[in-house]
Amino acid sequence: MTGRERFLTAFSNKKPDRLPCQVHSWMAYYLNTYLKGMDQYAAYDYFGMDPMIYVGPIYKYDKADEKNWVVKGTDYGLDKDGYRVAGYEYATPEGVLTERFASNQYTTWETELLVKDKRDMELFLKYYPLPAAADWTPVRGAKERVGDRGLVRGHNYNYGQPGAWQSYTCLVGTENAILSAIDEPEYVHWVLDAITAKCVKSIGRIGKFEFDVVENGGGAASSTVISPSMHKEFCLPYDRRVHAALKEAGSKVVYHLCGGLMPLLETVAENGADALETMTPPAMGGDCDLKEAARRVGNKLAFVGGFDQNAGFEKGTAENIRAQVRALFRAKPDGGYICSPSDHFFFGDPENIRIFTDECKKCIY
């Protein structure tokens, strides 16, 4: 099989020739620190791994929408802790919304929420622009570059991260979102319905998706953040709508939960996704037992993830890495599994990634 065939077979929850593997995107820090500034294409080639390329289209907006959402960015330099701080103002016809972010060499995080109250939410939902079209040139270029060696994936259009509940938590903060769901469930459903409607509308505007795989969901929907009953009420109905629209647009869907998921397996199996990630093990803050997950919903969902990169890439030995890969391979013996680190990683001997890749190649179905 080619790498493309191998991945697509796994995403279809079927058995390829051997165990496919990927990383959950390459972090710039790792590429620059450990791999001499390689890009993601070169990194996959360096390790002999089938490429899973992360890239997005160029969105185009109506001028009228842009006039109602005027963006002004400000670089505030370094704060007292040495973090770079940037802020954004969004001018609408009825008021200005603001947010701030801080960043270091590893990542970026929000320090001022965009939505502080219900009035801000009304302005956001009314004026946050949706793409009128998409230029898929970057995605097509990536597909041409990888050819039949791999796939290209991205996510649907939304604020923050793609899932409706995840997007809501990015807007108001996770704790605020949970408390509001308990205290004002009707209001939260109104917001989630509006966010989902905007997302589905954007999918319809964009037309046929050029991605091979689209990611939806987010860690805020994990059972280490919200209860299974909250997930069923505030995630499932909205995920179903988005997944139906994405499939109609021509792409497979992988649902992203980078935390606890075992109490959610049967619910996720109802949301229309083709696959579930990141299958995070307990040692990394999740709860995944891949063998038990396969027993319960393995006939309904493909899985991506499960590898403990802290114990493997960062602190691993050849024996540890090989043992991890073999245990994960045996946990879902009928296929429908892509071995991958359970999240982003920033540290680790490149030789450990090479051992990981080579061991996956030896896992023959």
C-alpha cells in the first residue's frame, strides 16, 4: 500500500497492510531546536514516516463583513516575565471587542477573553465574519507535494478551535462556560446553536473541502473537563450537525479529545465522526485504555494516538518505545488505528522518533 492508501484504510476503520503512524503536527520549537529548522515535509522524510500534513486554505471575506469587523493589532512587547504580549481590537458598528495573548518559545495562550459579558457575545455572534469563499491553493499544493505518500488535514472554520463547545470556552473561558451551562443552560444552548449555525453556513459557502481529513472537537469537551452528561447535552447535538456538513462537503472527520474520553466513548460513537483522537493515556493526564476502547466502540470508530511521547520521545529507551508501539498495535488488532503521539511535543531525541517509526513499520497485519 501507499501511505495515502494506508491512512485512508485506517480512517475507514479497516485493516491496512501495516500499522500507519504520524505525529500530531510538528511544533516549530522542535523543528528549530532538534531538526535544524526543517519544515514538516522534510521532518517526515527525515524519519521515513508517511506524511500527515497540517495546512489550511486562504479564506476570503465579503467587504461588507470586513467593514463590520475591523481588526487592529498591537504588539505590547515583553512583560515582566519575559513573555511577548499582543492585543487585538475588533471594531463593530455597535462597539469594540478586545482580547490579549501572551507567548513564549513554545506556544501562545490567551490572557484577556474576547467575550466578557452577554453584550459582547451578541456583538460577536452578529458581526464575527464568515468566509465567503476559500482559496484552496495551499491545500492543493500540499496534496500535490505529498502525492500518494500521505494525507493533508485541517479543521473547519470557527473561533479559537473548531468544536462548538470548544469555541465557546475559548470565547468566555472554560470555568465560565461550565458554570453558565449549569446556571443558564437555555442561554448556552442559544449560543452553541448560533456558533454551530455559523460554522455550518461557512462549510456550505466554502463548497467542496479539499482536505483528506478534517478535525473537529477540542480538549474542553473531554471528560477531564466536563461530565459525560454535559458532553451529551452541550456537545453531541452540535457535533452531529457539523460532522454531517463536513461529510457532505467531502471529507472524513476525526474528533479530537485530548483528555479523558473513556466515559464518552459511546456518545462520541453517535456523533458521526470517522475517527477519535488523541487516546491520551493516564500517564499524560488522560484515561485511555486503548484495548478497552476498542472492545467497546472499535467497530464504530477508528483511533488516532495513544503513544506516550513523554515516556517515549523525551525519556524513552528503544525497549520502552518498541514495547509501547507493540502494545498499542495489539490493542486494536483488526485495524482502524493510526499510532501517534497523544499530543504536541517539544522535546526528545530524534533517534527515539526514528525507533518509533521503524517499529510501527514492523507491525504487519
